[in-house]
Amino acid sequence: MSTLIKNGTVVNADRTWKADVLIEGEHIKAVGDGLSGDSTVDAEGCFVFPGGIDPHTHLSMPFMGTTTADDWESGTRAALSGGTTMVVDFCIPGNGQPLLDAWAEWEKKSETAYADYAYHMCITYWNDQVRADMGKVVEKGVTTFKHFMAYKGALMVNDEEMFASFQRCAELGAMPLVHAENGDLVAALQQKLLKDGITGPEGHAYSRPPSVEGEAANRAIMIADAAGCPVYIVHVSSIEAHEAVARARANGQRVYGEPLVQHLTLDDSEYANPDWDHAAQRVMSPPFRNKKHQDDLWNGLRAGSLQVVATDHCAFTTEQKRFGMGDFTKIPNGTGGLEDRLSVLWTKGVETGRLTMNEFVAATSANIARILNLYPRKGVIQQGAEADLVVWDPKAGKTISAKTQQSAIDYNVFEGMKVSATPRYTFSRGECVWQDGKLTGQRGRGRFVPRSPFPADAQALRTFKALTADRAVAR
Ligand code: DUC
Ligand code: ZN
Ligand code: ZN
Ligand code: ZN
């Protein structure tokens, strides 16, 4: 059974051209002219690009005394509706829980997925068992390990633990990811603000200034340098954190930076909204920043010092947010965005001239596939790749609204935003799973995508000794 996507313009990260795409089974069989298939899909007036990959989601995640409202079913449905065909979710062991037990829980939860998925494993405490289990996790196909430098008393790890884990990553050909905020400073600032009588959502932003993020990003990057491994900084939201990433890259360190679509398009004036619910719905960490920081993140995407755009989709209902009424430190941290990432980035990035279409594809799919070692299975439209693709209609605009969204929550942080483009069709491994505003794929069809360790030349050869010698010369 084959399908021909006809009359569209193919957009990859490296080029744009008029071509038809032939899908056979789960893969792309050919890209070009003069092809024929058993059935035809019309892409006239549309762009055809690789399905979005969101490298940062939290579906059904227990957090801050509750559980995120989007589960694997509503979350991946939301993803497909917006042209995202794969998510990478964070598997988070509870305190002292063995990594493989947490994996089993995540495996069970992800059985309902509509879209393909992978995991990052979180390192939330350290001992010999964790060290050994990291090897098993890599064997099972997860080669990225996340570390929280914030959430003191819960998920946070200290420098010693991080350094041990980073060295283990170097050994395994794995890559650490880091939530970069200085958790000690955040905790101290929270107490100070509460003592001063600041209890509303604006306190959340005051307690997590850019310096808190910049310090942690620099520290994580230096620790990675000492350990001889690459590092990926999640949700880079500030000039300070971006500078740390850019400086390390200029020094030859393999460091990646991931801004979120929310930080690129929404700013800290949201926390000044007198409606408590409105402000609390936008509480996430790091918090939204001002326009100066936003401009800087856009510049980074263009310049290549930041490589990918994610959502950190971590959705809580208004009712859940209200746990923090009277004490902002108890507002569950997180916002949605999974279904709107492509439309918002297209409208605010491509339509405004800030990004080319190719840069858009790089940031939403190709670069993510490369950095996470999924390429060219995912992230590109070419012969042999899996047929994860979007037929993108640049004239099918809509106004974002919670009333029409797939996500299970009762609001949308982009509410009222007019976006200029949406998917006409979304294909996942050759199957049309979303068509003209309707879900056509089956629940549970999503598959786990295992990943291999990173190639030896990427890091195993960069031993600590060689690295320090190189760097001494370079300076
Ligand atoms: N930030 C959030 O806002 N939510 C989940 C975890 C995080 O780091
Ligand atoms: Zn985080
Ligand atoms: Zn996150
Ligand atoms: Zn395949």
C-alpha cells in the first residue's frame, strides 16, 4: 500500500524544492517527480516537512503534590493535531526509586500514545545502583539523562552528584541534560519574598531571576567540561544562560541550548495580570522574561548558538494551579504548548522573517533528531526515512483557544493568538493520523523509539586529559 503526496513544496533543514513524496509502508520510498502511488494526497499550496519532534514533555508526571493533566493519550493527540509526530518525555524516578522501576511505570503510561516517543531518564539522587542502572538504561535505548539543579528537597542534585553522573555519561556515550537554576538561591529568595508578604504568582518570577539561571548554566557547562561529556541545557530562557551556551560552543565544547516557544513569544507582563488564575496558569520554571531576553533567544536560533525549540509541556488545570493560592511556591510549575508549538513558531518566527522555513524545520525537527541521535530515521524527508511528515497549509489560520484544543486543560497560554498556518494532514510512520482537523489514528499506535549511544568520535575520544591539553593550547 503506497501513498503519494502530490504538488507540495518539500522543506528540509537544508533545502526547499517542489517535489512529490511517495510513502510505502512506514517509510519514504522516494522524493521527486513522475512518481505514482495506490492513493494520492493533495498538497497543492502546502509545504511538506518532517514531523515535529518535541524533545521536552511531561505527560502524566507526578509533580509538586499532583500529576500533570495531559496524559499520554490527550498529550500525543494534541501533538499530532499540531504537526508534532514524536515526543521525548522525562521519566522521573521517585526518591530512591530504581531507574528501571520508573521506566516500567513510564512504559505502562505510554501504552496509550498516538504518536511515537522516547524518554530521557532523570537522575534525582546518586548511589552505586544508579551508576550501574544507567548502563542498563542505555542498553534499553535511552541515552540522555536529565539533572535538576533546582527543586531543592525534591528533584535537585548537587554538584558532586552531577559530576559523578556526568562522568558516567561520558563513559557510556550518553549525554546529560540540565535544568539550570540555582536551587539554593531559589529556595532562599522564595522564603525572603514570602516573609516580605509577596504571596501571589508574581513572586514566582521574582524568585527565579536570570542570574539564578545564568549561574547554574555556567556551572553545569563547566562540570560537563571537567567530566568530558557534551551537555544539553533545557529551557534556556535568559540572555545569561544563552551567553553561557554560546561561549562554551565558541570554545569548542559540545553544548546545546533549547529555548521554549513560550519564552520566545510570551513575556513577564503576564505575571502582573490582576487575575490570579491568569497569572498562575503561566507559572513555569524558568518564568517568562522580558522582551530583551526574547529578542536574544530569537537571535540565538538564527545564529545557531541555540539549536532547538521545545515546549516543556507540563499542563495543570486551573484547579490544580489553585493549590498555590496564598503561597506562590505551591503553584504547580508548568504550562502547555505541545499542540501549538509549530503554529506559533511559524507565525512569530517565519511569518515575521525572524527564521527561514529551513531554520524552522531545523529547530522543530532536524536538529532535535541529530542531537538526540534519531537522524535520519526521523527529522528529514528523504528516501528511507520514516514517513513522519506534515502537510502544512500556510493559509489555514486559526485563533488559538482552549475551547477547541486537544489538551485536557481548561485554558491555553496562547489564548486569542491568531496563527497563520496549521497542518492539513499529519502522517506518522506512513499512516495519516490527522486530517482536516480530525484525528484519524488509533490510540496506542505510538511506538517507543530506542536510541544508540553517541558515536565514539563525538566524545569517547575526548578524554579528560586530551580535553584539558587541547583547551590549554586553544587559550
Ligand atoms: N519546569 C516547569 O515549569 N515544569 C516542570 C519542570 C520544570 O522544570
Ligand atoms: Zn526543567
Ligand atoms: Zn521540563
Ligand atoms: Zn523504520
